[in-house]
Amino acid sequence: MTMYNNQLGQRSSGVGFRILIAGFILISGFVTYFCSTQVNPVTHETQHISITPQQEIQLGLQAAPEMAAQMGGELPGGDRREAEVRAMGQKLVSVLPENPYSFQFHLLADAGTVNAFALPGGQVFITEGLYDKLTTEGQLAGVLGHEIGHVIHRHAAEQMAHQDFYNAIVAAAGVAANDQRAAALANYVAQLRGLKFSRGDELQADEWGLQVMTAAGYDPHQMLQVMAVLQQLEASGTGPEMLSTHPLAQSRIDRINDYLQQHFPRGVPAGLTPGGPLPQGGGGFLRGG
Ligand SMILES: [Zn+2]
């Protein structure tokens, strides 16, 4: 902008040029968004996504260390809870339908934050704060299954496509400031941090979680126990992070009850169990090994 102001003779052609560029960015934003539809390889829904599953995996791997560092870092290997999270994650992955993702499960040493989240491509995290509020394997299966649902449904990639589209509009509107779009792309990984899923995304992830935990042999009613934990947090006004990214527990509880009634009208089969008790923290003999 200043470049053109310094050169009076080019000012008018500069304005024309900028309008041209703005138009180009706006159109390419529209084209990119509306042309980049993909059919989800697992759910078969049509989605506006501009990156490949391989790129999702790459982005997730790139962002994982930073995300982990922000929440206390990973628990040391040898902690029985960390081993449990990894083992449960792999158990759930083993019952998933064929998919292009590469799942890894992490327990983060943040006892003060109650949260779980997933990066695109399959990096899944649960904080110590949430883990320690769970009591059964089935509850952990529900939490991890929910996060797996976000990955399979490609919710992050969808949000990023929306964000791209939005960035294109912003860039077109304010194109006088150069390279906004380039800067936006450079911030891709940073965006992942502030990603917010919609209420619909959350309910979809819950449903996926119920399916996965059931396939792995756990009673889906355990998901209601997880919701009871969240509801307690809501009542106490703590756990702002979980609450800002997840809809009110009661609306999720209602949907879970609908699901249970629909899929198990005569009660869940006897083979589905709550699972055993989870290993607890606080100095198990394997700790720190
Ligand atoms: Zn979620």
C-alpha cells in the first residue's frame, strides 16, 4: 500500500490491480471451498474439505508436540495410566472399519484440566484431570471413542476448510495489506489449537463413540457416566475448556438415551460390560519406570 502511495503515477493503476487481486482471491476462495468436496472414506458423507487424509495425518503429527506441551506434556512411559490409555486406544482402533488414519493415544500430565481432544489424522489426547475422574475401562472407551469419532468424521479438516474460506474473504476485503492469505496458511497449525467443533459435530462424535465402545465389548451406558462427570463440572463451574468446546452435557445425555433406546430397545446384550476398574495414579509400582 505504501509502495503505491509513494509513487503518485501508479496510484490509480494500483487500485485497479488491488481490486483485481481481491476479486481473484475471493473467487479462488469460493472455488476452492465449493469445488473441494470429498466423500468421507468411512462415513460416505460428502464434505467440504481441501486436504487429503495424508495431509491431515501430517498436520496432526506436526501440531501434537506443541499441543502436548501446552497441557503438561506427556506422562512418563511406565505410568500404568499411560499404558492403559494406549492399550485402550489400540483396542478401539482394532474394531474400527477400514480407514486411512494413523491413531496414537496420549495421556497428558495436566491434572488441573479436564479435557480430551483429537487432532486431524488420529492424534488423540486425554488429560490426567479427566482420566482420574473416570473409574471404568468402559468410560475411557467412551471418551477415546468420541475423539476417534472426530477424526473419522474429519471434523477438524472441515473446520479448516471453513476457516480457509473465511480467510479468503477477509483477505479479499483487506487485500491492500499484502500476503494476508500466505500468512493465514502459515498459521494452519496455530489454527488447530483454537479449533472449535459445532454442537452437531459433538453429537456425531458421541454416536461414533457409542458404536466403537460397543464394538469393543463395553456397555454403552458407561458413556452416561462420562456425561455425569461433565455435568458435575458444569454445576461446579470448573473445566471451562471442556465446556467451551463441548455442548451442555444434558443435551448429549438426551441424545445418548435416544441412541440406547433405538439400538437396544430390550436392553444391552449381556456380553457388553462396564469393563474392569482403571489403573489409578498416585505411585503405582510401575510408576516412573
Ligand atoms: Zn468432542
